[in-house]
Amino acid sequence: MKKALFVLLCLVCAGLCRAESAVVYFSATGTTKAVAEKIAGVTGADLYEIIPLRAYTKEDLNYRDENSRCSKEHKDPDARPKIGGKAFDIGAYDVIYLGYPIWWGVAPRIAETFVESYDFAGKIIMPFCTSGSSPIGDSAKLLAERAGSGTWLEGERLDGKISEADLRIRTAAWKKSIEGVKKTSLRSGSMKKKITQTAGRDNLGDFAPLFAHLNDDVLFGEVWNDESVSVKTRCVITVVCLMASGITDSSLTYHLENAKKNGVTKDEIAGIITHAAMYCGWPKAWAVFRLAKDVWNEESAPLTDKDRYQNTIFFPIGEPNDAYAKYFVGRSYLAPLSAAQVPVYNVTFEPGCRNNWHVHKASEGGGQMLICVGGRGYYQEWGKDAVEMTPGTVVNIPAGVKHWHGAAADSWFSHLALEIPGKNTSNEWLEPVSDEDYNKLK
Ligand SMILES: Cc1cc2nc3c(=O)[nH]c(=O)nc-3n(C[C@H](O)[C@H](O)[C@H](O)COP(=O)(O)O)c2cc1C
């Protein structure tokens, strides 16, 4: 019995551990597809393509011909081109980046087919489009109306050839908005996340179809989504039931973590376990406390050097700067701070890390400005002595000047990098700074 319960709980855990965001897109000629794939690359989201049951031919897409398929669909507000391919597993996602091309200022009708086919309750949708030149306009608002559910963000037009670096900045801004919506919605309780489960069918669909159905459709489909008891209370009930049954293995850890995720505080869990101890036994409470202490004790996790350094600076360190790793010796990190007006990043170098010699090119304007915001490092122009950089040091790098910057050997180092606007800007990456030259620096 205990074993069966354990297996069930493991299945539950497996089913809940899925990607939370998906890039869903329609693309007739490949532009939106390329952007969607880049977004999935930088955000780690899954990809889903809206594939028309009947593909659009070149003739179908001729917008100059008023009798072409797309012209006719556009003129008919009830046109809903059918979607082929696999259905979208909307239950698996919280956040949907929805991409489409602009056709006559709005989204193609097939995007309406898509949004009318699913229930977006509890989802956050970030629309994006590509186009010849038209802005996103009201296209996202119209899709939101058609969908009738979900929290829809304003949406944004992206250039079909957007660079991965720019996309990182855009998607970081989107994530901020999405986190804001999540926080507000959770506080107001307006965004209820539907709990879904496919672990039963995934693992036992052939072997025990009735059990799979009961697990996915009844236990998780109905009971966990029954709003007469809050999810937080359900988590507490589950923890107490497992405790009472003497199950104190990894499945209980999972449910303790789930309880924490759903708002159970350290004081509350301490009170709950103490209370349950009076009814189901002292030794069981000791066993559960051992697990609960780990779950509610993340503050005591040992700090890494990076964590300690982060505590000394105001700006976030961000993510590993993988896209540019080939132009660096050592590991660096990138945190996009602003995409508007002047793009600004916080660039952090671990001790000994530096970028290669490089030149910011521009036919007019351009260049870069660095402002040290943490640690100690250097900036050096070709043929000149290195300049030490400490918090507050400002360096102006004109376009066309060969230079490098990076950390001192014994210190982390962070600077803001401000990309100065210019015409025909690009970067030319050159050879690494040799160990011999670098090791001469004090
Ligand atoms: C039927 C049709 C209508 C279009 N209407 C517009 C438009 O109103 N404004 C615009 O800037 N581009 C328009 N375009 C250009 C597309 O929006 C643009 O090429 C888009 O990036 C194509 O994306 P895709 O390759 O993912 O299909 C239209 C293209 C087609 C085929």
C-alpha cells in the first residue's frame, strides 16, 4: 500500500515538473518562425507551431490580388482557417509568447482560430509580431477579445532579423512584466492556475488505464482543482495525511515543497506538524521536522563566491554571458538593465576574466561608455597603459579604438556598458589579451 502511494506520488512529481512557458507562433514565410525559435532559445520555452491544415501557397499569400485566399479570409470576419498538426497542450503552460505576422494591420485569421480553440484562464499571454513595417497596433487587443480569457500583455513588434543580444533585452523586459502580473494576480487571487496531470496516462496509460484516468482526471483533474478547499489547504492536508501514514520519504519532501510554493510559511508548517504530532505520534513529527527544516531553510545554504560578490553590488549579476563566451577568457555574466533610449547592461567578470581586444565600429557616433559598479578591473587601449577601474570609474570608448576590459586577477569586477547610438554600428572581435601581458598588471 505504502509502495503504491509512493509510486503515485513520484508520478505526480514527474507530471508537475514541466516547462512553464511556450512560444506559439504562426508563420507563412518563415520570418516569425525564425524570431520564435530565437525567443525559445533565449527563454528556454517550448515551441509550438500553428500549422494550417491547408498550407498557404505563394498565390494564397498574394495580398495584391483581392481574390487570393488571404484577401478573402481577411475580408470575411467569420473566416477561421483550420489548424492541422498536434493539439497544443495548453494545460502545461503558465506563459505563452504568441507570435504572428501582420496581415493588413492585424493578425491572420488563423491566429483567431487558435485563440478561440483554447481556454486561456490563468495564463499570461505576451503577443509579438513581425511585419514589413506596420506596428503591432490593435492586433493583440483583438486576439485578446477573441480569446475571452487570460491576461494579455500589450505585445510588441520585433524586427525579423533581431539579434540574440537585443532579444535577450526584450525578453528580460517581458519577464519583468510577466512577474509583475503574476505577483498582482496571486495577491488578488484573480489568476487561478489550473492543476493538470498527465503522469498517470504517461506512465500507466496502457498498463492500468482506469488508474491512469483516476489519477489524471479525478485526483488531479477534479479534486485538486475543486475550489471549495484552497490549494494551500490541500497541500497541508496532503502533508498531514502522509505524516499520519508514516510516509516520510522523498514524496513527503515534494509535498512540503509544494506547500511552501503555495504559501505555507515556516511558522505555519511548524505549528501544523506540532499539532498533528498530538494526534498521530511524536516520532513521526520528528521525522517530518527533519525534512521540513531543509525545505524552509534555504537561507542557510552556503553562499558561493558569486553570491557573496552579488551582495556587495547594487545591480544584478544576471546570467552567464554564453552568447559572447568565445570572446572572453574566463567566465562573464550579463544583466540587461534597459532596452529603451540607450541600451544598458551590467557586465560582470569573475576574477581573471577579461574580454578579447575589440573595436566598436560606426560610420558616425557609436562607441561605448563603461561605469564601474563593483570590484576592481582594468580598461586598456592598444599601445597605452591599462587604467584601473574601481566603483565610480567612468571610461569613454570612442568608436574605432582597439581595447579590452576585464577583472583584476584577484577580484570580481562589474561595469555598466552603455551602447552609444551611431550609424552602421558593429563590433570587431580580435585576439585574446595574452597571459603574459595580463599577468604584468598589479
Ligand atoms: C497577406 C499579407 C499581408 C501583409 N500585410 C502587411 C501589413 O499590413 N503591414 C506590414 O508591415 N506587413 C504586411 N505584410 C508583411 C508581413 O507581415 C511580413 O513579411 C512578416 O514578417 C511575414 O512573416 P512570416 O514570414 O512569419 O509569415 C503582409 C504579408 C502578407 C502575406
